[in-house]
Amino acid sequence: MDGAEISSEVSSQIKATRADWLNAARDVLVTAGVADVKVLTLSRQLKVSRSSFYWYFTNRQDLLDHLLAGWEARNTRTVVDRCAAPADTITQAVCNFFTCFVDPKLFARGLDFAVRVWARSDSSVRRRIAEAAKTRWEAIIGMLERHGYGAEEVVSCARIFYFTKLCHRALDASASMA
């Protein structure tokens, strides 16, 4: 066999999983934006045939829907879970909340930003962001109420926590936590 035959044989044996497609799409979304999340581009990146995409997704919109679901599961669910985590004091609770934004395994800052950029051109994504914001907001409020904060304090503190997190991300702050 010559090199071309071996290369062809190897590439035909390479399989891309559903997770591979989603990871590649998420990487493109974060680095280049939703307009560049295209089946052909992803198939070339994964070095698989474009038709293999259809084993996992019905179309590009299905892939985009799964990207949004993954964003919600990772970023919004993490905020909710961290706000609900056991904490003896409000200080512990606030640290639980901010841990989301310090640990990239818990919260994908780049993905969150990319979804917000995507929302500028897609009203359905804007609605999903609004729903996620409401869910995150309610989690913060619940955390504060569990620690005895009154109605006025809860709103003020929740705004400070939420907007501090948003501004930190918007500024792409990369200062060391130390």
C-alpha cells in the first residue's frame, strides 16, 4: 500500500462520537461564533464524513439546540447547585457561589460569553438566556433567604453578586485569585 491508500484507510476507520461533534461545535462557538458552527467545517475538523453527523443530529439546528442545553446544564445548573450547597454561614454560601466562576470545570466562562453574543442575533437564544438568568437569580435569592436575609437585603445582595459575576466575565478578567 502506498501512503495515500493508508491515509484513506485510516481516515475511513476514524469514528466521531456524539460527544466529539458537540465538543468541536462548542469550541467553534466559543472561538469563532455561532455562524461558524457548520456541519462541513466540523466534519473537516474531526476528519470524518459529513454524513456521520446525521447519526447523532437531525440537522444543524438540532446540534445548536444541544449546545444550548449543554450550556444550561453546565453553567446554570452549576450556579443553582452551588447556591443550594450546604453552608453553615453566609460566608460559606457566598464562597460556594463564587467557586462557580473560579473553577473552569464548573462554569465555562467562554461558553457563557459566546451564548450571550449568539443571543444578539437570535431571539430564541435571548429567551433561553432570560430563563437562565431567572433561574440563577432565584437560586441566589434562595441562598440568601436561607441565611436570614430580609426582602430588601436579598435583592440588593443578589444584584451585587450576580452583576459582579457578569462584569467580571464581561471584562474577561484574568487576574489570579491569589
